[in-house]
Amino acid sequence: MGRIKTKLMKRMTYELIAKHGEEFKDGFGDNKLIVTKYLDTSSKKIRNTIAGYTTRITRRHKTTE
């Protein structure tokens, strides 16, 4: 069982993917830098949660294509 993401995390993630979806990659480290570039957060936990969720979504999206 994985951790459950809050509505705020999911909304922020989907907004980033809608605006900058072509930039996200399969790797967490790359996505962490992209999230840092476009999202102004002071919390590392929020940044890492969003980067991990974008990684999960992009991997899932690439396997269904």
C-alpha cells in the first residue's frame, strides 16, 4: 500500500502537468528540478511529494501509449 496524496498535492501536480507536461521525465531527480523551477515552495516535503507523483503519472502514461 502506498501513501495517500492529499487533494492539494494532486491538484498542484495536475496543474503542473497541464502547463509543462512535455518537460517531465521518468526520473525523480529530473522532475524534482523541474518542480523547483515552476513551483515556489519553501517546503522540501511538498516539492518531493509533487515530484514523486509526477514521476508516477508520467511513467504510467508512457506505459499505456
